[in-house]
Amino acid sequence: MNILVAISRVPDTTTKILVGSNGRNIDTNNVKFILNPYDEFALEEAIQLKEKNGGKVIAITVGPAQAQETLRSALAMGADEAVHCKIESEFDSNTVAVNIADYAKRMNPDIIFMGKQSIDFDSLQLPSLLSEHLNLPLATIVTKLTIEGTSVKAEREIEGGKELVETSLPCIISAQKGLNDPRYPKLPDIMKAKKKPIEEIEATTSDLFVEVVGMELPSKTRLNKMFGSEDADINEVVRLLHEEAKVI
Amino acid sequence: MKTIFAYLDSVNGTIKRTAFEIATAAAKLKAEKGSEVFAIAVNADNSIAEQVKEYGIENFINIKSDLLAKFSSQATAEAIFQAAQEKGADVFLFPATSAGLELAPRISAKMKAGYIADVIDFKFDGDTMLIKKPVYAGKAIITNKINTEVKVLSLRPNVFTAVKNPAGSVNFVDFTPNLNNENVKAFVSNTFKNEGKLDVKEADIIVSGGRGMKDADQFGIIEDLAGTLGAAVGASRAVVDAGWRPHGEQVGQTGKTVSPTLYIACGISGAIQHLAGMSTSKFILAVNKDKDAPIFKVSDFGIVGDLFDVVPKLNEGIKKIKG
């Protein structure tokens, strides 16, 4: 089974976001970048499938030079090969989709995985874009995956419940937390990952479909009223919620 | 911006609440740009036309196909695309729901159009549409422009308040798309509702527990308080990772982003990744024994004390006013 996993490089979840000097991006000083957390579930599922069925797992990302660190993380988890689609100019999701789709057309994977969303722009659009570009069926936000022969059953999370999506290989799956427990790379894995190959290809650039023109931090002033835990305090909080805030 | 397609999410022929928000946003575009608005639904009940008329919709396209009896985003997007070709649609509005978030990018790919997801506001600077969306789970907000002539947006639910503005009459048309089995290679074969449990995304009030709960068994007091308030139960990443609560309840950057009218955080210290998911709540009440916990900085009301003592007392106090 040949498996392609699309991954991305994002700021760590503990990052305090500040606006950079251009007013359009985040200030990346002192920001630690990590492998997108949802991509870990995608990689784990891919690696487990490979361990069961044979074949190989290729991780791919589109981005500047630093993206190679993220590919090394994927290799340390257990991906066999990595592809770095290099781009230094500004790019949007369409460019990412076009480049990953181009690679997938050459590789012809049995299944393509990715995290349900990148925790930077939170748009959840890449899985659907790839499905369109490759004309492959798709299940998104998947928490349980069963593959028998070429038949695929995927449980996906929806508002207030779950859906069962039925499809067949080849297909695209976007992973939600709960799909599996991603493995933690051990030191020897990290050392081995340094020797695994990273193929470099130049990304095809295209006109930007969308552009960021500004970035701001949300501002909300809070009442910051503090209380102890005496009965009188609690009664007063209940009264404020009821009479002042009118939320209960 | 001549022709707007407004997609109405429907379940078993009945439209969801987000449909009225989409209709209202479409009406706003129409008022500003004089666009013609078409509401689109799939295999919908005819009564929907009357409902959306209340929100200013004058044209309603009901896409009818047996192949769409089971939801397939691939087939639905193809059907919408075909209708769009016929009507010359150049703006598409979807709800940012589990269905809309699959359909909108598909339409953007088919139309070779720019797409902004999870939009919370849009306005015009001359002819330029400036579109705002949260990023980094709400830690920042970006303003975008779409460079292509055709524009696709998905709108965050509960942000675009539905406003009634009745239209005179509704022009109701059925549209039969040209679909085949190739379009439904993936389809929804079954749906499971979380019985009796309110989802944090849909709740007006959320009562969340964090590491301070100490144990999965202790969540009874959270569930009791949530029961009294008709609230959903939420959880921090720490307790979900510990296996105390299901992932569906996780609030934060790797869980759900919520904005209820009241968020009650119990035993949650307030890690940045949690705050990102709930800081747009209208009011926040925090209960924590550590007076220096970061959660208090973003709270309207803070109670410093032992949550095992405070939460049941809160419950009793609220029961009294609820009579």
C-alpha cells in the first residue's frame, strides 16, 4: 500500500500570537514551530496501515526551507520518505493543493492522509481541494477508519453526533483527534530520520487567489470581578449572573 | 457580485438555523451591491421557500436528485456547480458547518475562485470586499481579500445574526443536475446523534472541567451544574488526554472553538491553547483554587476556592433562582 501524507508546519499551541511588523503575519520571533498536531493522527494511521499491509509512507509538505524540520519529524515518526515542495514566495491554499495534487498524480497513492485542519489558518479546505483536483472520494474529520480490501468505512465527527461515510480506495482521509494514539518518536528514530531521504522539488507558483491584508488581535475587556468561596460570595456571583449579566 | 448563491444546510428536507444566517448575509450583500440572490437547497421541502422569504430571499433553487438522497459532498458540489453555471453565480455563501466546510472549497476549486473559510465579518472598501476570519483558533483575526472575480465564503455559525426582512414573493424553481454514480463515490450511509447530550458548539452555556477535577469520577458535579443550566459539558485538553472525558467535549486549539453566552471554567488554569478556544464567550466565570491562575485574567467573575465545595454551592444557588 502506497500512502501519501500531506503535513504542515505550524506554531506550537502554547504560542502567544503577536502581530509582526508588516501588520499581516505573526511575529515569528521566539515562536516554536511544530508538526501540525492533527497531522500526527494522519501519519500514525498511515504508518499502521503500512505495517499491516506493506508498502511505503511518503510525507509531503509545501513551504520554505524550514519546512524540512517538519518533514524530519514525520520521518522520525516512521514515514519512509519525504518530499519537500520548495516555495519561498507568498502562497495560498490553492497553490498547496495544486502542488500536492501534481505529486499525487505521479505517485498514484492508494490512500492520502492529512490532518483535518492546520492549526494556523483553521480553514479545513485542503482535503476537499485535493478531492476536486484528483477526482478522488473523501472523508473528512475521521475518528475511526476501517479498510477491508478496497472498501473503506470512515466515522466522521459532525455537529452533535457522527456520520458513517462509505467509499473505496483510492481515497482521501482527513484525521481528527481520537483516530489513534500517535507514537512518540524515540531517540534512535530521530537519529535514523536524519539519514532518510528528503526529495526536493520546486513548487509550481500561481497567482494568489486570496491575500491577507491585515492582522489584529481580538480585544475584549472583561469585568475581572474576584470573589472568595464563602456562601455570601457565591450568592453574589449567582445574583450578578442572573441580574447584571442576565445569562442565567 | 451580480449573482449570489446562498447554500442552505438541510437535514431530511428541513433547513437548519444557519440557513437564516446565510440568507441574512446574502440580503446584506444584495443591499450593498444590488446582487440577485438565489437560495440553494438539496431535495428540500417546498415549505422552506416560505421560511426563507421572511429573510429576504426572492429566488429559491431546489436541487432534486435521487443520487443526493444520501449526502455526498462531491455530488452536491457538482450539482451546485451546474446550477451556478446556468445562473452565472459569482458569489457563494456557505455555512461553516461540517457539510458547508466540505462544499465551499469544492466550489472554489471548480470555479477556480478564492475562498475564505469561517468568516466572521465582511465589508466593502469601494469595490474591494474585506473579509475577516479568526486564525490560530481565535488568537488573532486576519482581514483578507479575494483576488478572483468569483468569491467563495463560508460563514461561522452564530455570528451573522438572522434578521427578518420579508421579500414579496419567492420564485421557486427545481433544478435537476446531471449526476452519475461516479459523483457519489463517497456517501454518508448512516448518522448517529449523541443522544441527550448537548454539543459544546451548539450550547448557550458551557460548564467545563479541567485538571483540577482530579478524577473522571468527579465530573458528576459538573454534569449536575450543566443539568441545572441546560448547559453542555466541556473539558480541557488535559482531561481529554487523560481519558476522563471524550474528545468531542474538548474546548481549545486542538478541540472546539466556542462562543457561548456563559462559559464556566472549573479547575481550568487557562493554558493559552484553552483560552484560544473560549475567549470569545460573552461572559466567563472561573472557579480555581489558585488565585494567580491565568484563567482569571480573561474572566468576568472569578471565584477563588475549592471547586468541590464551590460548584455544588453554585448549583444550589442557581436552582433557587430557577425556582
